[in-house]
Amino acid sequence: MTAFAELDHPGPSATDGEIAAINLESARRGAWARFAQDPLLPGVAEEIVDSERLALQFLGDLDVLDRLNTLALQFARADDSFRSALVQAEVASAAHRFEDARGYLARAALTGGPREAVERQALAIDQATGVGLDAVLAARRGFAKASGRLEDLMPLGAVLADLQRFAEADTVYKQAFFSYDDVSPFPLAWTCFQLGMLWGELVSVPDPGLAAFWYRRAVTYLPGYVKARVHLAEIYAGQDRTGDAEALLLPALSSRDPEVNWRLADVLTAQGRVKEAERQLDAARFGFDRLLERHLLAFADHAVEFYAGSGNDGRRALELARTNVANRPTRRAVNQANAIALIANETAAASDLHETCVAGTPA
């Protein structure tokens, strides 16, 4: 399929995104109800983790991490087997508490946890923290070749992008998208979003038009996809399409994601609606502060961008950038911190971060 045909192709069909979101919420509540009746029911705690992570990833439900912490504590009290350790590892990873997650995985392995489950979680942590990406790539290729499933192709595409092998990442993402044979819109929206990120933020020379195409597809599959709306709105704002950007962001305000308030503030400022922009900026600042108090590591990277930009607090941005790099010294995190240090004229900090990049990031 040529590049032109790919853009013209309607893509795989899927369940209506709004209906899928309603079904997800129903399934999530049902799993919690079953857990409350008997936390040891086979698979119920794991089902909760899966549904909550979908709610966080796609619907911008920022209370997810609090609910997952509650789940991990309650399940650990009821179960001392490898199951609770694996759940605790998943919960810790979702909050970017990667060292905690590694400890839980070690306990899962010692208590008889399935080898593949432990290895897959460890692989995900390595990839998230930028550790041993060549080994991660080899493992991801093996999983993708063996299954051919979107669930294995997507992490392969992501590690290729991390290694700046952008053309290969594009090919793998499109393979995942066009070969998908189920009806859930969540994986398709995820694939479209990753393609938008690839062409809008990761490649050496971004293509905003192509990125916008994929973000629009993500929103078409899943209208409540908060992150896709935010990224598409950024592109529209950069093209002076502030009305379109505002229309995208307003429905996402109900998610209470402070990034929505932040981007809306920027749009309103560009329209000369200063008082409204100030209210949105105050809401964004309050939202980020609250999230950082509760889950510092999970939201440090997004908060860095806010405080370095419209949040107008370079010192806090640099502090958060250092925290983020210490937790996950990926190339992207280090470059972000280095750029902020240079803007803040923190020469020593920039030098230290550059050394971190050279020593800790794969070539």
C-alpha cells in the first residue's frame, strides 16, 4: 500500500467510540463490585488494572492512580501470592514508580510467578526507563514475529522510535493498524495517536499535517480521547486555527486534565480573551500542583513543559526535569531537561545532564 493510499484508506472498522467508552466504564465498575465481594476471584484484580489503565490512557481519568493504589493495598492484604506482586508491579509502573515495580517483580518471581509475565513486565520497565534498548528491541521483535498482534507490534514500534529509527517505527505502527481484526476502537485510536506523535514530535523534521491526520483519526475512533484532542489542538493553534482548537478542547475540560486548561489558556490568549485565559491558566496551575503532590513521578514530564512554558516558573521546571531524568533517563527526558537548563542559563546543570545523556542513553 502506497503512502497516498494509506492516507486515503478509511482504516479498520470498530465499535462506536462513545459506546465503547460507556462499556468500559460499565466493565470497570462491574469488576470493582466483584472484587469487593471476593478479592481472590481469579482474574478480577487483573481485570481492574486493565480497565483502569484504559480509563487513564484514553479518557484522561486522573483519579485512576488513586484507585489503583487502593486496589494494590487491598489485594496485598488478601493475597500473598505472586498475583498480588504482579498487580503491585503493574500499579507502580502505571505511576512511573519503576524501582518499586522492579522490587515487586522480583517478589513475584520468587513466589512462583509465570516466567513470561514477569519477563514482559520487566521488559516494559526497561523500555520506559531507556535501559538496554538494544536488548529490548531484540525481545520486542521476537514477540511481534511470533504473534503478529497489535499488542506486540505497538511496543516494537515505540522502541524503534526511541532508537530514532523512525521509518521502521512508521512501518510497524501501520502494520499494527491495517492488520487489526477486532472491533474495539481503543487499540486503533492508540495506534493513530502514536503515529501522530511520531510525525508531530519525534522525527527530526516534524510534519504537522501528517500528524494532524493521525490525531484526527484517533479522535474519530474515540471522541473522548483527551490526549489526542490536546495534541491536535496544539497543531491547529500553531496554524492560527484557534476556533478549531477551542472546539476540540472544550469537551475535554470534563476530564479535569490540567493540560486541557493549559492549552485552552494559550488558545484564548491568542484570541485576545485575556480574562478567560487567566482563569484557565490558574486552573491548569492548580491541577498540576495537585497531581504532583499525589503522583510526582507520573506527571513530572508533562508538568515540566507547563512550568517551562505558560506556567512561567523556570526554576520549578528544571527541578521537575531533574526528577524525571533521575527516574527515567531516556533520551527524550534528558534532552528535555538539557534544553530547559540551557534556557534557564544553568550551564553546570546542562553539562551534568549532557553527561547523563552520553552515559545513560543508547546510541
